[in-house]
Amino acid sequence: MKATNGNRVRRLGFGVMLGFGAVAVLGVAQASNAAQGKVIFDAQCAACHSVKPGVNGIGPSLYGVYGKPAAHVAGFAFSAALKNSHLVWNKVTLSKFLANPQAVVPGTKMPYLGLPSASKRAEVIAYLKNPEAK
Ligand code: HEC
């Protein structure tokens, strides 16, 4: 009886360990996505955007942009087009916008032709979501 219980406990322990392992692996996968995203961001976005709070350049600071309504950053003169877009930035809206800003928000003043690769857009979005990830 005792032995059986012990086995069950051991098996449970193993299962829990597997569970933690899977979560850890997922965490690493997300972090490396963000790291890839940083490389793309630095090459294609950083000329106009910072991910630091309150640092507006040619484009607004993108600090904490994920989950926020479009054109919410204080102190940046957004286009009327973006202000009136009523978009909320999430995985779907960001991916569409970054694929072709002018098509999604006609009249936006973001002078960027778009990032055609869906996987690269996903990486940039992972980075925007968590710029601290390594
Ligand atoms: C040449 C400058 C430039 C480049 C390059 C650029 N942007 Fe922008 N971005 C802007 C400007 C200007 C705006 C404001 C648009 C408006 O008001 O219509 C903007 C707006 C945005 C917004 C909306 C912000 C908000 O608060 O609603 C996001 C998100 C964004 N850019 C992401 C990116 C990403 C990611 C890249 C790189 C893949 C990028 N941008 C490349 C200039 C740029």
C-alpha cells in the first residue's frame, strides 16, 4: 500500500516536472522571438521609434504600446487618421498595420512601406510586448 502510494507520488512528481519543463521551454522560445524582434526593430523601426517611455522621435515612443488604443502617447502629434482609427494594438491589429500601414490606416503619417514577412512581424510584436526580454 505504502509502496504503491510512493510510486504514485513519484509519478506525479515526474509529471509536474515535465510540466515545468514545458513552460520553461515555452518561455525561452518567446524570449528568443523577442530577441529576433529586437534585431528587426533596430534595423527597421529604431530610426523613428524608441521603446523607452516618453521618448518620441519622428514616430511616437512605442513603450507599452501593446494592448493600448492607437495614438494614446502624450506629447506626440498623431495624424487625424490614426487618432480616428479606433484601433487597439494587439497581435492582430499590429500585424495588419505593420504589413501595410497605409492600407490599414489610410492617411497615417508613418512613412513605412511595410514588413511583408508574417513571422518577422510576429517577432517584432513579441519584442514590442516585452522589450526587456533577452
Ligand atoms: C520613417 C519613420 C518610421 C519608421 C521607419 C517606422 N515608423 Fe512607426 N510610426 C511613425 C510615425 C510618424 C507614426 C505616427 C503615425 C500617425 O500619427 O499616423 C508611427 C506610428 C506607429 C505605431 C502606432 C503608435 C500608436 O501609439 O498608436 C506603431 C505601433 C508603429 N509606428 C510601429 C512601428 C514599427 C514596429 C516599425 C518597424 C517595423 C515602425 N513603426 C517603423 C514613423 C515610423
